Amino acid sequence: MRESTPQKTRVLLLVGIFLLALTLRTAGLDWGIPAYDAETAKVLPQMRISYHMDEDNYLWGLTRVRPKSMDFYVPDFHWGTLQHYLIEAALLIAQGLGFVSRPWRESFVSFRPGEYARLFMVGRFVSALLGSSSIFLVYSLGNKVFNERTGIWASLMLALLPLHVVNSHYLTSDVTMVFFLLLAVAGLLSTLESPRIRNQVWAGIAFGLAVAAKYNAVFLLPVIVAVHLLQKECAWSRKAWLYLGASFGFLLGEPYVVTHGPEFWGTLKRACLSTVNLPEGAVPPALSLGALQLKNMTLFGLGLPLSLGLLLFGALACVNLARSRSSLFARAILARVATTRLLVLLASLVSFFVSLLCMRFPMIRYTLPIVVLSTVPIAHVMQKVSLLRWGKALVWSITLATGLYSCAQVAILMQEHTVNQAIRWVNLHVPPGASLSQGWPEIPVLNPEKYKIRIFFSGERMADFKRYFFDRDGRSFFPDYVLLDDLTLLEIPEEFVKTLKANYGLVADFRRDPRLWRFTFPEWDAPHDWKYSHPRITIFQRKTTS
């Protein structure tokens, strides 16, 4: 029997949770903008970036769009183009409201002070709004699979979920993809309840839009096909409408794939080839990658407080089962798990976990679909535990700790970025004409006419530490300063560390850890894209340099 919550109470709870989610996702929305320097901006016109490695690509892609001429071609099929169009719409609305000057493209290219940061804020608001709105979709999933109370708990969990909160501050397409993915899963469950053509079409459109936002969403397709193969009572003439809707949704979000097919397929081919023939140490083996992503989801996706709480819940459940003399409880659990809706949800989790192994790189943003969908079964466990006498205090303590962990991450976004601290130090302490080596050109952006700058990349934008202290001719080369960050995608060889210590001394160290009051949340081996908001920057000076 399903538990029911009064409608007025349910609406008030969901509105309150939405406002909580929106507050967490809009605080610090202006994070990570490079410190403005007129000379550097003039010398490096291509460096119109933020400290998220991919955000500027969306704005650069949109600089070619001409809305007045109805020309919306974006020459970037790497992620899908739906997010580009949503950002363009948001920027045009912001222009109309006077939040950004007209035209916004000029403000972006000219790095106009006071306007530049607002462009990123407007684009990021798309993610913040869709991320906050996702709580309604998670509520719907929880209600469909279990009951209303589970739905409410799931929406609260998503509102506080660390990975989702942090990624909702980014201009990129990950949170948008998850929003439409949730809509597609909810639509797929609706087709199980009522396989009408209308439900099939809407589920398909949502799925197509998810894929047009980011191609990772295609891993829901095996689940859709499996559901249709098992749903024998529904004719294929009806189920086919879902695939037609998916095609329409994809073309709606990525219309120029029709006229620029070779470019689209060429981009997909290059993306696939980018995961092969990588430098040694670039990606771990499949089993190690799976274990690493599970660790990342535990520590950073769900957050340590919630993960520890789940382990405790699991242990208590095992104890209760072991002490139970009757098999009725176990049979009831198995019967619950056997429901079709829950199987669809679990199959989606498995499919997207397989996607982590296919994409190879241990980026935590790839786990977003898994972490978000997992809030539904997690919420059901928490809802059941909260009904116990001792469970309510435990569940609310874990919920509060998870919220505080997310607040600590948001607090980082509201402080000066570590890269800007490093830029200020370099301008104050490094004399003009000095030579510097760094891994990424964006971290930090320095004036090449003021300093002799050397960037170390190998293959797919990976700093090759094995050749760090050699020039292109293979001769030893020791710059005056070495700037290191912890955003490398390659393992740092011990030989490099020994050479660095022998020839250089540490002169500056900029880091920022998530903390609330005097308590610091530990971050053990955080993944590359988790540290965009707070990379550690260390600066070393050559010992022979005066």
C-alpha cells in the first residue's frame, strides 16, 4: 500500500526543496574568472576562458551564430549542440533585460571588464536552473518506483548532492543532459503504466534531447530496447513511436547534423580515437578504472557523510535479516525488488556504469547519471530507516552532514580562485624576462611578452613530466620558475620529483580545502574535474636564480 502525503504539504515541501537547491546552485555563480589584465588580454585574444577547462568552448562556438540571420550553425559537435542553444537563449534574454551589454559577443571577445564574468554567469544559470528543477523529476521517479515519501526524500537528497551541486555551477552540458535523462526515464516508466502513443513520443523526445545535450545519454538506449523486448503485451507499432520521438528530439537539439553529417561523424570518430594510443599512465586498466570511479562516487559524488550512512544502513539491515526467524521479511524485500519499475532503474544504473569503462578517463562528471539516479533507492532506504525510533535522528544527521559538505564546496566557489592568487604572486615576484614552465596555458594565463613561457603538452593536452626538463632537441633545460598544478592527467614519475627537488625550492603554495568553521573535509586523491574550482598551485624557483 502506497503512503500518501497531503497535497498542500507535498507542494510546500517540493517548493521549499527547490528553493534550497536553487540557493546552493546560484551562490558563487561568478567563480573562476581570470584576473583581468589589459596587456595580457590584448596579447592573447584566444584566451577568453574560465578556470573550467571546457566552458569557453561553448561561448567560442556561439560567437559564430547570427540569430538575426537565422543562422544557428555551431561548428562544434563534440558534446552535442543543445546546450549551446540554451546558453544563446539565456544570453539573449539577459541582453534584453540589460544584465549584459549589447552585443554580448563583443564583450566576450574584447574581455570587457564588468561584462565578461556576467556572460559566464548567464550560461551557468542554465545549469543551475535545470539542476534545481531536476528535483521535481527525481520526486516523480521516487513516487513511481516506490511512494510519495520516497520521492520527497529523493528530491531532498538531490538538492544537497555534492556532485550535482558543484556541476550545476558550470556552463557545460552535463547537468542539462541529466535533466533530460531523468525526464526520459520518467517517461519510460510512464509507458509501462500506459503504453499510449503520446507517452511513447514524449519519452522519446526527452531521450533525444538528452543525447543532443551530451552523447553519454545514449547509454539509456539498451535499457529502452530491453524494456520493449520484455513488454510483449504492447505492439511494436506503438513502441516505434518512442524511437521516432527520440529522432525528433535529437534533431531539435542538434539540427545541423542533417546538413553537416560528415563533420558530425568525423567529430565522433576523433572522440573515440582520443581514448586509444594514449601516453603511458594516462588511463588506468578497466578494473582499476571501475574501482577508481566507485571511490570517486563515494567520496565526492555522494559525499563521505552520505556514503558512511549507507554503509551503516546496510550493516543494520544485514543484522536484522540475520536475526529474523521468519523468511517473510526476506520474501517481501525480494518481491519489492522484482517490480518492473525498480528493475528499469537498476538497469539504467548498470548501463551508465558500463559507460564509465567505455569513456576510460576517470572524470567524475561522467558519473553524474549514476549518482543522480541512485538518489531514488537511497531515499527509499532512508525513508524506511526514518520510520524507526532511532532512525529519524540518524537519517537527519546524515542529511545535515551532506548539506554541510555541499555548503563547504559552494564556499570555495565564493572565494578568490587559487589560480588568480598565483597570477598575483607571479606579477609581484617574478621579474620580467624570466623563464617559466607550466602544464596548462590557462593555469595561469600569463603574458608571453613579459615572461618566457613554456607549455608542456603531449598528445591530448597532457603534461609530459618525463620531458619536463628537456628542450625540443633533447638538451637539458631548467627554467627560472616551474609552476605546477594538481590537474594533470598523467602520473608524475619519481624521477621528475627528484630532479625538481634537487634544482628548485618551493616559493609559493596556493591551495583551498573545503572547510566549515575549523573543520576541514578531507579530499583524498580528488579527480581531475573535481578540482577545477580549487586546484593546488605550487611555484618553484631555481636554486641558482637570485
